[in-house]
Amino acid sequence: MKDYFYFLKGNFRTVSFGWLLTLLSGFGQTFLISLYVPEIIRSFQISEGAFGAIYAGCTVAASFIMLSVGHTVDHKPVKKVTACTVAALALSSILLGVSENILLLILAITGLRLSGQGLLTHISMTIMSKQFVADRGKALSFSSLGFSVGEAVFPLIIAFLISWFDWRVAAIASGIFLLLYLVRLKFNRLDNFDRELSKEGSPSPFALLKDYRSVVLDRRFGVMMPASFILSFSATAIFFYQYVFVENKGWSIQLYATFFTVYAVTRFLFSLFGGLWVDKFTARKLFRYYLIPVNLGLLPFAFMDSILGALIFLVTAGITMGVSGTVKTALIAELYGTGKMGVIRSVFTMFSVISTALGPLVVGLLMDAGVGFEHIMAGIFVLMLLIIINSQRIKSYQDLETV
């Protein structure tokens, strides 16, 4: 880990900004919004299924809006793009707290998903990829640690505010906190991130469509996207219904919750290892193998009678989830270059966000249709295995010119 020490010693101010953005993205992530769900259902007198449909629809809408705004990080000053995104996230949190009808609720959730999960993560990963080349892996992995810290800290704070005050107070307080951060942002010097800005200015809608079309039709996309899609799809679905699965297996929910700490620690550690490995072996090589651990963990989770099957899955999921963000973003930079990183990553982010909406929806429908947990896990295992085999094709693209 001494490589990290020397890297951070010389670049801490730069990479800490990337870390802060992924931390703040937590206000728009599923793990935090889920704390509001029981109260929202009661307040708006809607069913779990109705809210699930609203949430999926808002997430998909946010993913498409990403295509029209994600490119701004390529040609607009980072401070300006970040300020607008944080302001949108703050206003969406406040709107959630004051919403009195379904329309305002939909607008609030769409804003949270777009600015939080979508744009803040996108900005962080994009500027880290552009800023660093030789140490790109370490920069991306350190920035991604903001996710782990957010998952550990924010739920405790929000749960406290909900229990002592009200879910609306918690949402409004989150928005006020984000607005206060804008004051701090005003005094941040971020000019170093603007050296790689495109001189062409904002692209026209026609030019954007042309860029998006070239990315989607590129053969590399057919190798990279399935791996990104299946991981987000399966991880979101499994974690969304994890306590339903555990209860159906007759396992101790309290013991499983304790095991989940192992997942968090494993993900944290392998986020660090992933950065070192990307810098040493390249993202192309790691991409071929990074899905294997979580796929191997699916079968023990599904078919073992002992709760140790859940522990095996959580460890293997932590390994894959830890390295995934660094590998995927670094691979885009390696294969496509960083000139249009914002445009290219917007496309990948859109599909990734869509997968997080479809995962719980599809698995929920399968469960409603009477498909057993074991069969769902086996199906995901087979599908992921086929995608791992497809990922081996990345070897033949390592010498292609960047676009």
C-alpha cells in the first residue's frame, strides 16, 4: 500500500474532490432513498408495487436525460458543472420533503436519480480519468471509496432524523446540507481539472446523436456493455430483495445483517486493490475476470442450506463490486481515449442506470409469478457466465485506435 501513500501525498487535494463527489452522490442512491420508502407509501397511500413502478420509471427517465447533459463535463468548467449538479440534487431533496402529490414526488425522485446516482458519479469518474494516466487506477479507486463511506454514514444520520423528527424533515435537511456545501465549493480551486476541456464548445444535438450512435454501434460496446449491465442488474435486484430471500431460507436476519458488514469491508479493500491492479495489469486484463467472483458466489447463496452460503456470496460480491467501478471507467479511457470521455461515459452510465431500474422490477415479477429464489439465482448465474465468456473478446480490441 506504500504506492497509495506516495500517490496520495502528492495528489490528495485532487483525488479528494473526486471522493467527495461520490460521497455526495449517496443522496440520490437507492440505499438512502429506500429509507424513505415506507413513509412515502403511507403518506401517499400507494402500494409497494405502485411505488416500485414509479421508482423504476423515474430511474429510466433520469438515465435518458443523462444523454443530454452528461457531455457537459467535456467542455464546461468542472466547478460550474458540479455546482449546477449539487444544486439540482439539493432542490430535488427539498422537493421530496415538501411534495404533496404524485407529480411532485415523480419530479423529486427523477431529480435525485439524475443528479445523485447519475451525474455526480459521472463527473467524478470522468475527471479522474482525464486528470491521471499512469496512476488512473489509484485515482479512480480512491474516489470510489466515497460510495463505501456514504453507505456507512448517511443511513445512520437519515434514520436518526426520520425516527426523531419526520421523513420530510430528513429530506429537507439533506437538501439544506447540500446547499451549504455550495458555499464551500465557491472557494475551491478546480482550474487544474479544466486543462483537458474541449475547445469545440457545446456539441449540437445532431453531433451528439452521431457520437452516441458511433459508441453504440462500435464492436467494443458489445463486449463492454453486457458486463456492466448484468452486474448492476443482478446486484441491485439481489440487494433490493435480500431480506426477503434470507427470510424465505429461514436464516437469521440479524446474523445476515452482521455478515453484510463483511461485504462492506471487502468492497472497501478491493476498491483499493483494484486501483493498484489496473495500474499494474491494465483494465483490459482485469475486465476479463472481474465478474467471476460474484458469479461463483451466486450458487452457494441459492443452494446452500447453511447461512454460510450468504457469507460466501457477500465476500465474492464485495470483491467484484470493489474493483468494478475502477475497471469499467479505466477501460473506457484505455479503449476510447479521454477526449470525449463525458459523451462516451454518458452512454454507459445510461445503460447502467436502466439496469438498476430493471433488476428489482424483473426479479419482482418473477417472484410474483411463483419462480423460486434458487431458480432466479441459477438463471442469473448462467446469463453472467455467458457474458464472462463474451468478455474474453476484449483481447482482440487492445490495439484498436481510440475514437
